[in-house]
Amino acid sequence: MPRHLKTARSIEERADADAQVRATVETILREIENGGDAAVRSYSERFDKWSPASFKLSEQDIEAALSKVSKSDLDDIRFAQAQVRNFAEKQRACITDLEVETLPGVILGHRNVPVERVGCYVPGGKYPMVASAHMSVVTAKVAGVKSVVAAAPPFHNGPHPAIVAAMHLAGADEILVLGGVQAVAAMALGTETVLPVDMLVGPGNAFVAEAKRQLYGRVGIDLFAGPTETLVIADDTVDAEICATDLLGQAEHGPTSPAVLLTNSEKLARATMAEIERLLKILPTSEIASVSWRDFGEVIVCDSVDEMVAEADRIASEHVQVMTADPDYFLNNIRNYGALFLGPRTNVAYGDKVIGTNHTLPTKKAARYTGGLWVGKFLKTCTYQKVTSDTASAEVGEYCSRLCVLEGFLGHAEQANVRVRRYGGGNVEYATAAARKVG
């Protein structure tokens, strides 16, 4: 039976804050839909104190931003994007079109068609998340998306040079210096100066995530995202320092980011809790990480490896770091996770920034039914059919007619009957009888 040495705030305690976010976002979306550019500008002034002549960067603006980024930083960005692009290209190669003859003269198939226009949001508030440009823009371009517009909030009263560089090098067709709900609303709904997109992707704060949720249906989205989550699964093959570091490294994302230790060693659990308290006294981001750990940190001790697997599936965390004697056991047995990080040599930060897998992942137990952002999210698998012989059309038509009559869809049945009459040759008697039945 799992034992909790530390528990997080209850779901009920979090509900009031969620309700306030929903109401705020509803109002902003409504006003931007009705007011267009003027409303976008008003909210940008209000929330970011940012009201340039144009939110869209010109080629000269982009070149100016790139000139402010050091060569070493540009090289690092290019390296990270090469890893993301390489993995996305390998994923894309796995997704193939299909055409098969299922009956003589009956050909069925599907094509993987890229989404036409995508909006990529890159967070840039407390932490300018340069890596999010790689994850969204690069992956969309590998999928074959024709037009990508990328948006990030202003930073110190202007575009963040490294974010602009990452967007540009990734292949963004348009770059907006615009943040928050007003950015995703402008991209999704369209304004006088921003063409609407077909799909929104990218992480963001609670307001951005809620805006995407409310806009879903009018546009596609990558997934419903909440605060960053991390689950460390560890046994006594590792020590408290590495466990504590990996927990706090993700807790610094924000004050509502869950960080959970799952172990079968109570000794490691208690040592990790003590080490966390030590690190919080020296960690530069402890102001945020300490609140996150206090309110959303958990420590769970299990009796067996199988119990750890069951608990991991119940938690369904976004990031799952496995540091045990046999990490592959968890790879082969856990079913609910956004991404796995196997063994102490890797960690969530690698996945967040550079290793090549995508860091936009399911949260709030969505890992029970979806994976994260990947090249396939930007593709629509669209089916087609063709019938190439009279005999095939008549044969399928007979079955179709009877099944349509069974359901009471007589107009549907006549669609089949007219083809049996036209292409059935010697089966005119069936078609005539079927037509009388329809009549």
C-alpha cells in the first residue's frame, strides 16, 4: 500500500483559481473577436505595456534581433534545432500514405495532409523559453506546414533577441511580438492585420492554456496543457542529491508545478526531502520552487516495483524520470506518461531544451489518452476511395442498399440502387426489386 510522506494541495483547493481564469479568458476572447486589432492592442498595453506600430516584425527587425545574439548562443540554438529536426524527420518517415485494393476493383487509401497554417506560441514572461520555438516551429515545418506564425511576448520592452533568432532559424514565416491571451486570440480568430490560423500549439501560463481550451473547435490545438509536472521514480541505486535536484529543477517552472518522488526506499525518500530543504536555501530560483514544492510536492513510498508502476500510471505525469536498477522495466510496463527519461544519465532538462524529443507534453492526467506534440499532430490523415470496375460497384451496391434499408435511410439506398441498375449488367432484377422497395 503506497504511503504518502508528503502530500500536495487537494483538487478542491485548486478549483477556485481555475474558475477565475476561465471567466477572465472568456471576456478577453469575446472582446478581441469583436474589437480586432484595437482590442489586441488594448490588452497588450494593459498586460505588457507594449504598443508598437506593428506587432509583426519586419525582415529588418529580425536581422536587428539576430545581431544582438552572440555567435555561441546562435550555435547552441542551431545545435538544439538540428536534434529536434532530425528526430522529427525520423518520425515523419514512419508516417506513410496508404493505398490498398480491398476487393477486386475497390481501392481504399489515405493521405497524410499537413495543416495549412499554424500559430506557435512561445512563452516569454518570467523565463523566455527559447526552446519552445524549436519544438513547435521546427516540427511544424518538418510536417510540411505551409505557413507558420510564431508569437512571443515582449521582453524588457522589445522582442527577445534569442527567441526571435530561434523562431527565424526554425523557419517561421511571420513573427509577432505579442503575448498572452491576446496573442493566441489574434492568431486563432484573426484580426485586420493577422490572418487566422487553423491550429494553435505551444505551452503557456494558465491563461494561455485556458484560451486554447476555449478556442478548441474553432481551431485545432496540440493538447490541453497545465503547469509542468515531474515524477521521479527512484530506488536505492541513486542518491538524494540527484533526486532532489531533478525535482526542484522542474519545480522552478512555476508555483503550481507538481513534483513527485515515487520510491520503494523510505531511507531515500527522507534523505531526498532533507536535501530539498538544503538546496532551497541556495537555489537562485528557490522563491518559486519552494512554493511549488510546499503546495504541490509529494513523496510516496511503495512496497514493490509493481506498486510503483501502478502509482505512476495513476499519476499519469507529464515527465517521468526513472532512476532504478532496471529502468527498462518501467519502459515496458508504464502506460500513462508524457515522456520517459530512463536512467540517471538523462534528465527532464535534456528533453526540455536540446536532446531532440518534443517538450510540449500532456499534463493533468491527459497522458491517459494522448501523447505530446510531434510531427504527426500537424498532419491530417484523410481517406479516399475509388471503384474501378462495374462489377465491384454493383456488388458493393447490393450490400449497401440492403444495409441502408435496414437503417431506414432510403435515399442512401437509392444512391446504391442507381449504380446497381447502371453497372449491374445481369443483375437488373435485383436493382429493380430494390428500387420498388425504396419506393
